[in-house]
Amino acid sequence: MFVVLIAQAFLRQGLAIWSVGIAYILYDTALLVFTAWQIRNLAKTTTPAPSGVQPSFGVIVAAHNEAGVIRLAIDRLLAQDQPPEAILIADDGSSDDTPSAMAAGYALATPPIGGLVEIEIGHTRLQWLRLPHGGKARALNAALERIATDVVLTVDADTLIEPGSIAAMRAAFAAEPELVAATGVLAPICGPNLSGRIFEWFQSYEYVRNFLSRDAWMRIDGLLLISGAFAAFRRDAVLTVGGFDPDCMVEDYELIHRLHRHAHDVGLHWTVRVVGGALARTDAPASIPAFLKQRQRWFGGFLQTQHWNRDMVGNACYGRLGTRMLPVKALDTVQPIYGLAAFAVLIGLVVTGRYTPRLADPARDDRQDRDRPELPPLVARHL
């Protein structure tokens, strides 16, 4: 299809020469229409009332050289109206002033590598687990073995939780025993300078669109993408499927695939949700190199996970996840190629003068037809 659409730039006239761009726009528009239809009653959505016993709630803060923000992140968690029972700092081999920050803020002595120290602050147990540097997924897996709560919220050290967010997450898991993973609503922080404000504006649009898209897919039981910077999991379910995969570039996205796969294989009705009342702000790239590096990792991890789970694509055994969400994700693997090609073709057509956008003028076209000289019959037949 890609080759056929590109060929129109050489074989056709008029708007049809930009067929690859039209296909790209139509695909993206179809996704927007789907999202708009699914979230049409979003404003009327209510959080179900908790039923039964409230689950215990813990937070794992993944940190590597985050001395400048670690105390702010912990203090935000402790200041929640329903603070967690446990906060575990999964220190992934930090080599900065993290020990000084933990000592000054919470009087915690530095534990040896592989060791853990803790202190009680109000009704919350603050723990600091020091690990050899091995990546975020390994740090989270080690922390999961040490924390003993029913539900675990994973938070990056540069993510600041808004008031009421833990209460919203706790209520969602209490109301739905089959809920195994949930994502909150994130907003980016990019810095006060002009570059930061521009990147923050652009990424705010992205984050809002992503939240609405996730809410739409959730409504047909097809939600796959949650943000590991601010996501809650039922601990036993994550341990059952083997925890986070250190070999994947996007361990949070890959984990949701395994949760869905395991639920299908053993006949469970596990669900994944968006919790609109759980809000947080997270540090986001504020320069072109940092932005491109982040997106390269995201897209590489997306392709990696899509390849690993290709047998689920179009598979009706996985319900709408298999027949709707995953085919769309399969198309998303080539969407950037269509977008880049459409841009390149458009620039080429404009530069060569083959395409000049204008509004249609039927009267002028009729005048041009009348004024055009009549061709000899032989030439007319040839054309």
C-alpha cells in the first residue's frame, strides 16, 4: 500500500498526487473519531464506591542519582490525605549526594549495597533499599520482593504526586478486586525558560491526548499503555507473571501484555484502568536531543514489545484487545514512515511547482475549457 500511495506522486494530478498524506490524515482522524465517541460521556463518569476491605497500599520510588528531587518526592507522598503504609526508595546504584539527602531529611544511615534501612514517619514506613546499578526494571523487581502491601504504586523520583491521588488509586482497587493495573493522569514539567515552556506546551497536548485515548480504549477492555512513572499494580499479579522484564526498553508497556496474556491463559478477568482522579506532574525533556532520545527509546521498546507479542495481533481469543487494539498498534509500527514520507513528498511537490493549493473555482475552469484551442482529431485520440 505504501508503494502504491507513493507512486501516485508520479502518476496522478491534483490532490491525488499526495495520496500518502491523505491516507496518513484519514488514519489519524479515524483514531480521533473513535476516541471522541468512546469518551462522549467522560464528564459523567463516577468512581465506584469501594466494596469490602481497603487494600494496603505501598509506593516504590525508582531513583538513580536523584538527590536534588528525592526529598520533594517523598514529602509529597507523606503529605497525602491517605498516605501509603509504606514508601520504598529503590536506589539503583546512585553515586551522587543521595545519602546526604536521606540523612538530612529522614535521619537514615546509608545502608550497604543490597541492604535496607527504614524509619517510621507517622503511619508510613519509609524504607531505603540500595542496589547495584542494574536498570529500573531490576530495581523495581528487587523492591517488589521487599514491600509487602497489596497494591504497589510505582513512581519515578522526578514525579510529584498531587493531593488526593493515592486516595483515588486506593479507592479504584478497593472497588474492583479484578483490577490489576491502573494509570493516573500525568502532566509534564519542562522548566521556566522559553525552550522549556515551548516543550511543556507541546507535550501537555500530547499527554492530554494520550489520557483521552487510554480512557477510550479502556472502555472496550483494550487498554495496553500505562505510564510506569505513575502506575499502580496489584503486587501478587505482577509477581505471578514474573515482574518487570529487564530486557525490554519499556518495561511498563511490556508488563501489561503479559498480564493480559496470563489472564487469558488461566481464565481470569483481570482489568486495566485509567484513574482520572489520580494526578501527578513529571519531569519531561526540555531540549531537542533529550526529547529525541526519549522518543527513540519509547518507539524502540514499542517495536520490541509488538514483535514479542505478535501472536496476539488479530487473535479473537484476547477479545477486543486482540481484534481492535493490537491491530491498531500493528499499524502504528508503520505510521511514522507514512508521516515522514507524506512530509517529504509534499515538500518535493511544492518545490517543483507540481502542487499549489487553491480553492476550486468552477467558473474559471469552465472559462479555461472554452478558451482552450481545439486539438486535431489524431492528437485528441492519442491524448
